[in-house]
Amino acid sequence: AQKVTQAQTEISVVEKEDVTLDCVYETRDTTYYLFWYKQPPSGELVFLIRRNSFDEQNEISGRYSWNFQKSTSSFNFTITASQVVDSAVYFCALSEAVTGNQFYFGTGTSLTVIP
Amino acid sequence: DVKVTQSSRYLVKRTGEKVFLECVQDMDHENMFWYRQDPGLGLRLIYFSYDVKMKEKGDIPEGYSVSREKKERFSLILESASTNQTSMYLCASSSPRYYGYTFGSGTRLTVV
């Protein structure tokens, strides 16, 4: 069975601080995809990143970076120099490549950036 | 701009009513999904569909049914709404050609 754990339920940081959101996953499949989504107060989930299980290179996109480590089954997300607009709920998700159709979501981390 | 559109952002229904939540996508995606989102529980899959007239139960199908008569439309039906179905409902679509979901804006349903 697949499982995604986001142990941090809520995080508060002061603007301009760096913050890391943790994601740990479980799967018996060797080929899988990992995702991060952002859900702002408006409610719509916004796609942030997709990684496949064969690509452990870290990725940076502006103030966002992702650290994928298969050895620890983790896919952590760091926001550098946080801004108020980063306040949202962030979800980590896992999908098997075999089916490619169903996601397993973590319970989400609610991030509040205080001005 | 590709979209998944949910017909209502907010709904208030009475216990026992039959409720229809509509979802339409314009991306010609094969797969469509209904999730509900509750605090502390994340997103839980209710039903999904890989093709027209086809449906599969997700993790929490009890009390719900679905309909997919056309490729672009996937409806979630609450046959007899109950207060424990008060929740945020999210529709999503995807294609086997691309491993990622596109989500709608969600429908916040309150059953009183």
C-alpha cells in the first residue's frame, strides 16, 4: 500500500525566513512519481512540481527548491525568503507509474507567513 | 488556458436532499476524479473514471454515486445528503500522457 506522510500539520514563519516542508512516502514500486501541490485560500490546488523515481537531482525554481532522497524515502520542499503570498496548504502526493492515474495525498501542511 | 470547472463554489443543502455536483474539463482528459477534503484528513478519493460510462470506487464511496455520460463531464451524486457529507469536494482530471492532475476550484458543501 502507498502512503504519504506530512508530519507537520501547521507551520508559522516570519516573512523572509526559510522554511522546509517535510514529506515521507512509502511504496513497494520501483517506478513512481512524486508531486507537490499548493492550495491557497481560494481553494484550487496548484501544481508545483513532479519528480520521477529515477531522477534524484534536486530542483530549484526561484525561491522554491526540492530535495528528493530515495534512501530516506523523502521529498522535502524548501521555500527560501518566504513571503506572505506563500501562505497556503501544501500537499505532497505519490503516484505509481504503472497506473499513472491515482494519487495518494498526504494530509497537508498549513503554512502561515507572518508579515 | 486549460480548465477544470466545478459548477458551484458554495452549496447549502438539507438533510435527505439529492445533490448533484458537476465537473467539466476542456482538456480531453481520459481520467476524472472526485475527492473530498476534510481538516486533518487530507484528500480522500471518492470515485474515479477512466472512460465514458466507466467508474471505479475510491477509498470512501459510501453514500455517493457518479455519472460519466460524456468524456468532459463527471458528476458526483449524493443520493440522500447527510450532515457528515459536509465537506470541500474537489474534482480533478488527468491523462495517461501526463502524470499530473489538474484540479477544479472546489465546491464547499454544507448539509444542514
